[in-house]
Amino acid sequence: MAYFNYERKLLTIQDMKTIIQCAKDAGVYDHLFVSFGLLLGICREHNFIKHDNDVDMCLLADNITKEQEDDYFGALKAEGMFQAREEVARRRDTGRMTWFSLRRRADHSKFCHWLCFRWGGYVWHTKSKRWIKTSKFGRSEIKYREEDDAILQGTPENYVLPLQKCDFKDMVISIPARPGSVLDWCYQGWYMPKSGGSSAHRALCRVPKWSDPSGWVVTVQTP
């Protein structure tokens, strides 16, 4: 597992610039933003986190069409961003993507793309199906069933929107409206560097059927 040494940082910056250009060409640039591990690095260290090994990027799926989504995905593939791995998760009801990962080659960083959507006061992201282990639910009473369509993880909408621009490594990218609040929500004590760990699951939603939001079950734990 490769981490962000000097050489890998340079490769990652090059790939990020390619991704940004693809987003501009597909008309989704203003709806693309960074969060989670990369947001933590930008806010705390003004750099990539040394012990991290991937880059989290999010798209506001509410604000783009399926055609734009497909154009963006196609542009990335045309740039050779899937030589090492291709993995996609989709909604059952619409066929739209919920998550995909890409990298140019095995020695480059993996870019995780989360296609987020707003619902019930939160911005949700998911890989669909069983991607959050039951053992990590903590005090949550949510239960996942094998026949369910998805499990979601959410961040309060007013922490995320509206997006704002940020200068990073000679690039202009978008970040959440209240990055400190997002990090407080996801990584308690984030301002103190430490290795390992993952984002907290403070807002979870079980989706029995994508097509019927009235049956979705939300559980929220406050920090």
C-alpha cells in the first residue's frame, strides 16, 4: 500500500489536474468538491496526509444530469484513468452512479468519487449495499438486511452547501461551505494528527428500495 511520499504527491497533483479538466469539459466542475481525507489534509496540513493512500472527491448528483455524469465518466476513461482498476456502484431505480474509483496506473493514487445527493437535511453518499460494516454502527439501532438496496452515510447539508473555492497545489477546487464543521462531524479531534482510523458514522440511512424514500430509515448520533 503506497502512501503520499514526494513522488506520489507529484503524480497525484498531475492526475487531479486531469480530473479537473475532465470535469470542466463535461460541465460538472462547479459541482465537484473534495472531502473526507483530502479535506482533512487541506485544512490541517495544507497538504496531502502522509499516511493516507487515496483521494476522496464528491459530485453533487442533484445538480448534474445523467448525460453529464456519463460524459465525465467517459472523459476520465479516455484519459486512461482506468488502467489499474474499474469499480462502479449504481442505483437500482435510475441506473445512475453512486460511487466509482479510478487510478491511472497501479503506482498512482486511487481517486474515490462519491456521487452525493440531498435528502432530509443531509448530503448522503454510498457505495450501495453492505459497504459499512455492522460492527461500526456503534450505538445506532439501524439494521441492514441483505435485500436492501443500500446503506447511506450523511453529513448535515448546511455544513456542505454552498460550496466554496479553494487554492490547493496550483489548482482551484471546491470544498464544503463549513469545512471545520464537516471535519468535526466526520473526524472527532481531527486537528491532532494521528494515523489510522476512518470517518465516523454519525448519520446512517437504510434504503430498502431506492424508489420509495418513505421507507428509508435514518439514525443519527450527535458527536
